[in-house]
Amino acid sequence: MENKGTDFSEEWIKIKKDDIPEGEYIVTNFVQDLEGTKIFLNDGEHNIEVFFDGIPVLVRNTIEGCRMRTWGNVQLKYNDKSFFRKSFFFEVKKSDLDNMK
């Protein structure tokens, strides 16, 4: 599902984790198995493993074009071009994905 047009109702809330050093991370590995969900991040200096006990309801991973469109919509909504800088976990409310339940 893509976000298009001016009717962008999603609310993006940054999730801050004090135990993760600030940085510009990339996902280096993603594992979902019987133990839970593990996301491995690296910013060139730090290797971080984030563990979710069980399987989250949704983990959103998207291709670059769709991601850039979403970023643009969020930056416009919050009037903040650096909204995503150094943040990588968000809670999204009022998502179009809510209608897929």
C-alpha cells in the first residue's frame, strides 16, 4: 500500500531507545524464528541487535521509491526535513495498513 496525494493521515511517533547510541544505521540482518524477531543494525562504528520477544504485528520494510515518497509526506506533514535523521524506529498510527486487518 502506497501513500499518495495530500490525504496523508498517518501519525509517526519516534521511539527513542536510550541504550542505542545515536547514529545513521543500516539494517544488516533481519531474522524471524521461533525465538522471536532480531534486527541487526550497523552505523560503521556500532553493531546493535534489537530483539522482539515473539513476532511484532508488523515490521515495515519497503523499496526505496515508496520509502522516499513516505519520507516526503511525513516531512511535509511535520514541516521537518530532518524528521528521520538518526531515528529508525517509529510507531505509526492511522496507517492505511490498519484497514487490512
